[in-house]
Amino acid sequence: MSPTTQPGPRPGVSILLPCFREAQGLEEAVDCAQAAARRAGVRHEVIVLEDECNGSTEELAAHIASMRRGVRVVLRVGGRGYGATVKSGIATAVMPYVLIADPGFEVRYEDFARFLGEL
């Protein structure tokens, strides 16, 4: 009979939240992302991405980042689009895995632990 091995620590994940003038629901999206990562027991960071300088979204994202540990804001002024914004987020991510979770769409965070288990 072989000894039971304990699983090692789960990998870390950077959760990207690309926002385009989406102040409404942003705080809830950050809360859900962080709660799911905590339930899954993984190291994590949440990166709020904004492609264009939009006062309300930018201010709210900065406020959220100042109040919550592990939340950063990447602001790209220039309106280069979704793809360029996501690439910027990936480039700044510090964790080995990246999850793109658009706050404008429903994200099934209940599947988060299973998703990480597959990695």
C-alpha cells in the first residue's frame, strides 16, 4: 500500500476583469472573483482593466483597489479595443494562470475550484 500524498498548494491565478464604462456591477464582480478564489484556496490577484479613461469606472476601480488587498487597476488610455486591453492585463499578471472574467457577462464562479483542479 502506497502512502497517501497530500496535494501541494494550488497554483496562483490572476483574474482579469476587462471593463468598458461598466461602473455598475464592478464592485460585485470584484467581490465574486475574490470570494471564489478564496473558496478554491488559491493565491490570487484581481486586475481591473479599463481601455478608455472614463471618470466613473476609473474612480470606482481605483477606490476598490485602495480598499481591497490583491486588487490592481490597469488603465490604458487610447481606446485600442478589447484585445489590446486584455493583452495589457496578461502582461502585468504575476500569477502563473490567467482567468478572463468579463464583468458584463455571467461568470460561473462555482466552477472555479474545478477549473483550477484541472490545471
